Amino acid sequence: MLGVIVNYVGSHKHQKPFQYIIKPERVSSKNEAAKLIGKKVQWKQPKSNKAFIGKIIDVHGNNGAVRVRFNKGLPGQAIGSSIQIFE
């Protein structure tokens, strides 16, 4: 399953650089997104193919977005790019 990295988690004063909001494809409700909690995700850097592994930790909002925590923060260029969700 694929998804898109939407943004960092945080407010206008504080960002959490290790947590991101992901919008999975074909997921449109909070109940569908809750089934993805605990799944692993992977983002590959385009040029070097370096992989960053994360885990879905919670649902974000009511439209199917989820929060993902990575061990190491992703570069800013990752926002707006696609991410692989393993089932």
C-alpha cells in the first residue's frame, strides 16, 4: 500500500521532527485508518536509495490520515513524496 507524506506533526510553534502525518491511499475514514496502527512504513531517498523505517502509531483526524514515528528524522524533501506501507 502506498501513502503520501503530508506534513510534520506539531503546532505553529513547535514541530516534532521524528513524527509525520501520512495519508494512505484508499483510506477515507478514521475506522479504516485505525486498522493500520502498528504497521511498518518505509521511505527511500530518491538518489541514494537509503531507507528510513517507521511505525504507524495513531490516527490523525477523521479523514483517514495517520501519524508515523521514525527513529531518525526524514529530510524536508520527503514532504509530499510517496511512502510504502507494509501490511
